[in-house]
Amino acid sequence: MSTVNCSECDAELAVADDCVIGEIITCSECGGDLEVISTDPLTVELAPEVEEDWGE
């Protein structure tokens, strides 16, 4: 397991060593969704909000 700090609340999160870029991790402290943007070094940022597709 690796650790990384939440970019929203700075809580320390345990992340599986086999995580992949684009994986979404939920912070256990603030509930924020974080996206893995790099695995070496392990880096996360707030995941973009999912927008609804109205078929336009």
C-alpha cells in the first residue's frame, strides 16, 4: 500500500500499489472523489464532476 494526501482535506489515504491512472478513489474523511493522475510518484487530484449527457 502507498499513501497520498487528499487534495481537498489533506487526510492521508492508503492506496493499493496496483492502482492505475484514471482510477477514482474516495476520501474516507471528506468523501471527495480523487482521480489518480500519476503512479510514479503517486499523485491524485479532485476528479472532474460527471456531467449528464442529454443526447445533444
